[in-house]
Amino acid sequence: MTETDETVVLSSRTAKGFLPEPPVFLCEPEDLRQIMPELGRLLRACVEDGAGIGFVLPLEQEQAEAFWTSRISGIENGDAFMMVAREGEEISGVVMLVLAPQDNGRHRAEVAKLMVHPHHRRKGVARKLMAAVDGLALSLDRWLLVLDTVTGDRAERLYPTCGYRKVGIIPDYAYGSHGSLDATTVFYKDLRAG
């Protein structure tokens, strides 16, 4: 993306005029197609650093890009949204908001795939992405957010500081990137609470 491409204008089918504050940008499907190699590198760097985000090592670039490509249809039809944070010309982080599709779940969404490149951690990138998720969710009338993270991971300490409440821990939930079974901690946030 060039500097002029970074400010993504939303189409009318999206979030009631929501526009995150830079360095966070809401991506349209065509944006994702343009930054696919960079997204693949971000995913690989996070998995290689031990992030428990659904992959085990080794993770090839083609597999990482295929994952992001598989998310485009959900973004095209409005079932999911993706935001990236940029530092200069580089993507420093990403997060997704996936809307609950059930008729009785039209008030909730899942926060998914929060990733910050290892070189950009401890700069407030994750907090900016999480704040943007709140604004996006509210613009879509989604006020109950849920997420899970590897128990003991640095993100487990982040979420309570962003207003999330711990629900509990599920043991041996998934294999971590290095092949051992990890527990997951489940959180929720009620955006009506302020």
C-alpha cells in the first residue's frame, strides 16, 4: 500500500462510518490481496515465536498466505472484518472481528487472530488494535465480545487490562506451535459496561 492507500474508505455495507485511528486501518478484500505476502510473513514470524494461533511448525509461506486468502470471502460478505496496524511501510499487527452468524447471537462477535510482529511488541500495537476492535464492534451493534488465548501467554495478561473478564481455562485445548498441548483461557467483554 502507498501512503494514500492506507486510509481505507469503507463501503456502505460495512460499519456505519467506522474508521479506526492510524496506525490502525480497516482492510477491504482488495487490500488483503495486495498485502498477502506481508500478512503471510507476519503470521509465520508469530508462529515461529511461539504464538498459539492455530498452526504448528514448520509453517511455509504458501500455507500462511492460504490461511489469509481463506478469510477473504468472510470479509467480502460482511461476516468478518480485519484491521492491520502499520509502522512505516510495515505491517506491525493484525486483528479480526468475526460476527456470530446465529439469529440469537446478533449482539456478539469473536476477536480472533490478534498478532503483533515480534519486532513491534511492547510498543502499544496490541492495545491500539484492541481499542479499534471495540469501536468497530459497537458500530456493528455487537456489544458482547469473546476470545481465547493460550494459557500463560503474554496475551493472557493483556486482555484483562483491555477490559476483558476471564471465564475459565480449558486444559489441553490445542497443540502449540512447537507441538505440545496447551490450555486455553476464555475471556469476554461487555461493551455496554463502559
